[in-house]
Amino acid sequence: MSPTPSPAGTPGKRGPSRRGFLIGGALGVGAAATGASVFAANNTTAQAASADTFTYPDLLSGTTSGGVTAYTLQMQAGTHEVLSGVTSSTMGFNGSYLGPTMKWTNGQSVQMNVTNNLGADTTVHWHGAHVPAKVDGGPQVAFSDGATWSPELTVNQDAATLWYHPHALGTTAEQVVKGLAGMIIVEDDSAATAALPSDYGVDDIPVILQCLAVDSSGDIKYNLSGYLTANLKFPVLCNGVNVDSTTLTFTATKTRTRLRLLNASPADIITVSRTDGGTTTQIATEQGYLTAATDVTSIRLVAGARAEVVLDLTAAVTLQAVITTGWVKGGSGTYEFLTITPDASDTPAALPASLNSIERYDTSAFTARTITLSQSGLTMLINGVAGTTMAAMESNMITTTLDAEEIWTVTNATQLEHSFHLHDVPFQIVSVDGTAPTGADVGWKDTVEVVGGSTVKIAMKFTDYADSTYMYMLHCHILKHEDEGMMAGLMVESS
Ligand code: C2O
Ligand code: CU
Ligand code: CU
């Protein structure tokens, strides 16, 4: 029997709440219906009614007029089961939890229309997008309940897997853990893109992984007092579906399947591998393709990080996520979250020998800068200042000029884990505690792990966009650390 894939967004889709509806009889029809609205199942046969079918966010269709493609995102409250059988108050884009996937193409003009129905200030940041600071969605452009923010931007980067999420001061952790996160796929006209699987939901699959903190009543925690509540559970979710004791199933109708992995957790580290110990073929890091496909046995994703892999399936493959606590408390353990079973007879062509050319920066003439991540009690600091207000951001601004070439020494002066993220431009890892990177770590990054006590050097060029009013951000992507002050502004001024 060969299940027929249904295009994303067509009727017949089933979301995670459907499962809750079946299991948790007390849940209302409305909750089930709204919870399902941004999810599509990969097939529509009887098997699709199974509680275990892999689901993924719908692809958001835009409306193109006058050469500009407009996308509409509604930020709204809802309910969803992050713990099986328990209803949680959540938030989502165009639905109750998570948001639809957007496909952007390099060179395309895009207008986002984002409406805030959250009852609180918010903003939406396009994580990993190389766009002007004014449309980057940092805390400076926060907008209030009832308002619509309509930034226009031109996609200006190579193919990559990005994501979007709120970024207002002090509320980022709360809004993201409640479900406000979605994926952005950037496509380009490169030979690698043409050769790789790209049929969304068929052989190009989004995998949004999260480990949350929830009490038994379903209240999702996001701050220190919440995390210190007794008897917390740390559920693991794949595209919003709890996989604590469930392995989702996906039937691959193509031999080669591409997975876009995103760790959208507030803090925890997620390491993805095959349960059989075999390799997966990594093709991309956060900011684009590797120079060549690289076989890896595991992929370690800190909060905010992404990777792309392909699998050439000759037999079923099960993927597991190993969770490592990233903050004061967190998840742990191994979760077999997805089994991909091939039902295909095609023979894919060999992957291109070269996917990308990455010219390693010669940093000898780059301007050096030091970024120190430290703490004072529970306050998190960058270069000694807690970025918890816009005034602090102004006073601690990192100011550079358009086309500046810089090498940053990012020192973690704490014993805590940090996930260092830079807006605007991709960077290269120059060294980690003095050692040059190898393998996939040579790829373009926007988020990098900086373990307690370590030093990571990164290099970047501030191309294309300058502004003297709007700033970018650099921060720890452990969202509590960001809210607790580990964030600074970056102003790229014209020279
Ligand atoms: Cu994903 Cu500044 O954030
Ligand atoms: Cu970002
Ligand atoms: Cu941190």
C-alpha cells in the first residue's frame, strides 16, 4: 500500500490537536479545529488517522502583485497539547501553536503583514535573514496589541533554513515557548538547490524540535520562578507534537529525503542522530550549504541553531533526539521522535561534488573586537551591561561601519552554556579555544555554542545595510539569558 502525499494546505490535514481530541475526550471541537489549522499530515490514507503520523506546518501562500509577494501572519492565542492529554494555553501564527513555513527566493521582494492579537507588545524577527535593521524585527520596532506591522524586504542571500519568532524586550522567552515560531526556507538559483530535494512535505521536510518546561496542569514555564516550580515536566515536541512516548511515522515516497532541523527550544541542546548509529549526510549549517555534503553521525543543535541533512533511504531510519539541559533546569534523555520508511523505487543521482564555495576569510587585517558574556547573580551581561532596556542597549551599543571586516573574540566568562547569535550577517568560526574548525563547523553560521569558560572567535563582514537609527542585535539564544540581559545592540553605520 502506498499512501498518497497530499499537498500542504489541502483539506484532509490533521494536526496534533486531532490526536488530543481523540485521546482527551474533554477537549472541545474548537480547540481541535484551531490547533489543526497550521499543520498538514503527509498522507491521507487510513493510516493518517493514526495518532503517530508525522505532521508539519503548512506552507504559507503569498499574494503577488506589482512584483511584491505579501504574506499575512496573525499572532494569536489558542490552546494546544504540549503534554499528551493536557490542554495548554499557547500562541501561534495563523493557528494555535507554531506557524506556517514561508518559502522565500533570493532576489524576491516580500512584504510581511503581521498582526498582533496577543494582548501584549511583540515584534517578529526573521532569524538569519540578511535584511536592513529597520525590518529585522528587533525590540526597537515592537508593536502593540491590535497593530499590524508591514515591513518590506528584498531577499538577499543564498539558500538556507531560517526561522521567525518574537523578539520584544523581556517577553521573547514567554512568547516563543508558548508557540510563536515558524520556519523560513530560502531558495536560490544555484546548482546545489536544483539538485537537492525541494518538494515541501514530500522530500523536503521541516523538523522543528523543542524541549519545553510545563507543569502538570499544562502551564508552560518561561522564567526562573516558573522553572523552579516543583514537579515540572520537560516534554519534547516535533513540529508541535509530543514525542515523549511516541515515535512519529513518515512514509517517504522519494528515496532521498531532505530534513531541515531547527532547535526552537528556549534553552536545551538537542543532538540528533540515527538510532542505528549510521550516518546522515549534512548539507547545510544555519547560513547555507556546506562546500560539500559531509557524513556525520550526530548533529548538535544549540537553541536557535539549524542544520540540513539528506538521507538516501534503503530501509526505515529512526531518528533520535538527545536532550541536554541548557539552563537552570531542563530536559534530558533520548527520544526516538521520527521513523522514516521508504516506499519509493527511484534512484537518486549522486549529490553534486560541490554544493557551495566558501572562501575562508583571511582575518589578518580584520578589526578585532572582544565580546564578553558574563553574569552578576541572575543578571546576564554582555561586556558588563545587561541589555534589558533600550537605554542599556544604546549605552552598550556595538557600533561598526558598512563593509567593516571584523574578528570577534567571544569569551564565555560564566560556567553556563551560551548560544551566541548575531543578526544581519553570517559569520565563520575562526577557532574554538584556539582550535580551527573542521567538518560542518566550517560552514556559514549565525548561531554558535559557547560552552562555559570557553572562547570562540568568529569573523564577519557587515555588508549591504547601514542605518544610524535602527540597530541589529547580538545575544544569547538561550531565551531566558536574552531576557535576563545577555543582549546588546549593533549599529552598522554608513562609512
Ligand atoms: Cu532568533 Cu535575535 O534571534
Ligand atoms: Cu536572529
Ligand atoms: Cu546564555
